[in-house]
Amino acid sequence: MGGTPISVVNRSAKADHYQRALRQLQCYIEDPVASVDQAIAERPRFVMAHVLRAYLHLLGTEPAGIPVARESHQAAAALPATSRERGHVEAVGHLAAGRWFRAGRVLEDLSAEYPLDVLALQAGHLVDFYTGNSRMLRDRIARAAPVWHPDVPGYHAVLGMYAFGLEETGDYARAEALGRAAVQIDPRDGWAQHAVAHVMEMQNRSSDGISWLRVDSDAWSRDSFFQIHLWWHLALYHLERGDIDAVLALFDGPIHGTRSNMILDLIDASALLWRLHLRGIDVGTRWQSVAELWAPLATAGNYAFNDLHAVMAFVGAGRADGVEAVLEAQRFAMARDDDNALFTREVGHPLTLALRAFGRGRYEETVRIIRDARESAHRFGGSHAQRDLLDLTLIESALRSGRTALARAFTAERLERRESPLSRLFVQRATAIQDAAA
């Protein structure tokens, strides 16, 4: 595993399927679950194969993956293991119990002792993403970076993770350089491709972003379980330019054309339609399709970020019952003793109420709630690009509520941070409202 030892039991095993699963996870391609299942079938006492299987079922925040991960954790915990492997087993146990922060700390200590353990780095990196810890997204990888070099398997993945951490902490030039270097090594590395796409999104380089993703879309979209997110990024570039026909074509094609019911794919579908909804664009029956796919998943109560995106679909589709069902599930979630109780209480539940208020035309209430929650919104995960949707909703609500001075202040803030056609459009609208009221 990137130069780190595995236990005596495992060292004699043929780890081809396991190594294939690792690379598939690093690039977000093909079917790492099938590969790791083959590894377990060949060597049922392969501790790290059970660990990897657990991670694969946990790190997508799929509700159905949790019981599968618990089975894998049980199997791994019953086997002889090295101290490093026991650390992974402990981390998986925390994740399966919803203890994201404890898992992140265990993986942090593992990476400090075994910096070449690429799985510990990647699992920890994803934990940092889901808990909104932008500093650790960068620094977890920075600590290990000195011992990595191009001859170590997985080097491209480390570069890609470091690139994303640098982007989320605002070091855009270095992030882009490392992301491009990772893609140069392995063009199929979807996370590295996505790190560069994030840089261009945050810098409002929509033309560069379109070129970046279009130049070799086959590399990152072919047999990739991350492709929908990258198509979503491409749609954001077109949306920024006001090319609504291109956005809808992407939604109807690669983003939602397959009607994927994977949580991460539904998040992207909801987030794109909500941005169109904020602009007052008629999306036809598209909301109904997304809401139907969310319906059996939306009340799991295992991750607040998911709840919010389900509610977007229910508001857009006019399904008040769906919104109320999520709110009820959140009340149960907040009563539990896990980290999602905190995510939901501090961020997810208030923002769900804000979206419900927006759907009811109570825009001043939406402004009040989002203003109270926006400074801690990172606590329930996601990227800056994903959470930008909250600022967009806040500005639109201020405009619609007639809070002209506040709307102008928010639009000035956005224009200073993101000089873009959309930001200028907000300024024009705020100015027009103020002039009409004069």
C-alpha cells in the first residue's frame, strides 16, 4: 500500500484485486467494490480488504452502505492485524457509528506514523471533506508529502488530494499546478481533474474550465463513478455564462439522464436545478424526477448535507410532505449521540427551514435564517463551490423580500470576491430595485 507493510497473514496473499480496488478508488473509476469482494473471496482473512470494503460503503454517505460496512468492520476486527491495520479497523468502527471526528483523528495519527499509507490519507481526506475541515484537507496531505515521490504507487492521488486541499484554502496557483501534474501522471484521476475544475470555478474562469473539462472528457468520464460531479462542474461554467440551453442539455444528458439514485449524484442534480430555480427558470418536470429518486433516501438522517439537497428537490417539486418528512427525520437525528446530530442541529436543520420558507415565499425569513447559519455552514461539509448555493439563495431572498440595502451589501460582497457575469447581474437587479423605490 504505497510502500507500507501489511500483516504476515496478508503478506503471503495475492493482493492483485486489492491493489486494483485501491487504484480504482484513487481515480474514482470502475468498480472497486467488485474488486475488493474478489480479494476477500480469494483470501477471507485479508484484514485490509475487509477494511477497504467498509470504507467503500461508508465514504459515499449512502444509508444502505452502513450495515454492510458494519459487517466488514466485524470481520476485520476478528482477524490478526498489525498496529497499523488495527488503526484502520478503529477508524472504520468510528465511521460506522457516525463518529466522523474521532475517525479523522485516528487516521491523522496513522498518517503521521505511516505517511506512505495512501488509504489512510485518502480516507482521512474524505473525512475532512465531509466535516468541512478545509485546513486539514490541505495539511493532512502536506504532512505526508515530503516522503512521496513519483516512483511510489499512488503518487498522482496524493498530488490530487493536496491540490484540492490547497484550492479549498485559497492557494489557487499552487493547487492548479499540482492538480495538472497529477492529471499528467494519470489522466483518469477524477479527484485531481476535479481539483483543477474547482480552481477555475473559484476564480470565475469559466472559459478555461470548459476547455479543461472538454479537452479529454473521456479520460475522466469513462467508467467513472465521479463523472456526474465533473459534468456538474461543466454545467456551472455554462450557467455562469448564462448559457441555459447548454446547462439543461447537460442535466438531461450526463448529469441526470441515467436517473442515478446515488446520493452524490442526486446532490448534484438538486444543486443544479436549485441554481436554475433561483433564476426563475422553468425546468419543467425535472424537479419531479429528482424528488422521486430522493423520496426513499431522504429520511435516513445520517448526513445533514444530504438532507438539505433532498429538501431542494421537494421544494422545487412542490412536495410539502417530503419537506416535512425530512424535518421530522432531522428531529430524530438531533437526538442521537453522533456527529451528524451536531451537523444537523447547527447547520442542516436551520437551513432546511430556510429552504422551506423560500418555497413558501417567506423570503425575509429565509434571509434571517441563512444569515444566522452561513458562518458555520462549513460544519456540515461540502466544498466552497457547493456551499456557494447558500449565498446565492441569500442574495435572491434579499432581492425578493425588498431588503434593498441588504441586497446591495450582499451583492457588493459577492462582486468583490467573485467578479463574474452573475455577480454583475445581481448588482444590476439590486440597483434597479433601489431606483424603482426612489
